Amino acid sequence: MDLRLFAALDPSGPVREQVADRQATVRRAARHLADLVRWTPVDRLHVTLQFLGAVPEERVPSIRAAMEAAAAASRPLALEVIGAGGFPGPGRPRVVWLGVRDDEGRLVALAADLADRLAALGFPRTGRPLSPHFTMGRARDGRGPPGLGGAIAAAAVAPGIRWPATELCLFRSHLSSAGARYEALARFPLGPIRDGAGEK
């Protein structure tokens, strides 16, 4: 059986609540335009580091080992959730996002190390530089709705949210007509391995 997998950072409860509040601020500022966006449910908010796609179940142990090693070689991250924008641009965004700042560069280093270890297992690199962000929502119309720029700008100037990220997560995505549901298969503490680390 194939599993849809991705590696990500999962925010702690307090950080998730603050990110959800920022998302709600954007929705209120968007007013009637908010209905043109499929907003990400609060329990699905995360920062993707690498999408692995459909993976045979028997390959999961080697992926776990690679992620555990990458996490152990890193340290907890001092991140900040700050800024907002839209892909490809705020004028007609197909994706509304909140940015994640990595002043020390350790998140970029973790993602690069993880990509190297997964590439050794046959998973291709994305070929794009890491742009860490929370996806707040996706446009219902593939062209992106006009007029959201003001709502996004309001979030872009809001104070930052401190985020001490302490673990790397392996997620499975379950797809259904109701949308994706994410299941954490394993969590790996950032820093030297301790007894019992790396399990859900």
C-alpha cells in the first residue's frame, strides 16, 4: 500500500493558536471576499519541508531513519512567524500565506540536510530554495480572486509570533472528498537523540 507522505514542522499549541488568530484577522479583513478562499483548518496548519508523494509502506522505516538522523544533527529552531503574502502575488493570490523567518539559518540547514538524506534514498530534490510558510488558504478559483491585497497587507505588518520549533514530523496525508486529513506518523526531537525519541 502506498502512503502520501511529507516532512514538516508542526507548531505547538500556543503558536498554532496565534497563527489561527492571524488567519482569522485576514478572513475578517477580506470581508465578502473570504468566501472565495478555502481556508486551512486550524488543526492542519504546518510548515512543509519536503513532500515525498506516494510511497510504498515498506520504505517508511528508511525515511524515518533519515529524518531521525537529520533531526539529531540539528538543534531547536528560534523561528518567527511574520509577514504575509500571496502566491504568485497579492493581487490575485492562488495561495494566501504567513511567512516564517529563520534569522539563524538553521531551518534552511535542516531542510538541506534532510533533502540530502532523502535524495540518497531516491527522493528528488525540489530544485527550489526553501520558502518556509504557513498556507492560510487556497483560492477556489484557480486564477486567484482579485481584491485580497488589502487584507493580506494588514497581516503583513502585524507583530511577529515567536516560535521555538523543537521537532521534525513525518506526516501522512489522507485524501477524501471532505479534504485532506494529516496523521503524524513520527516526531523526531531536534538535537541529540535521547532514549525513546522519534516515536509518535
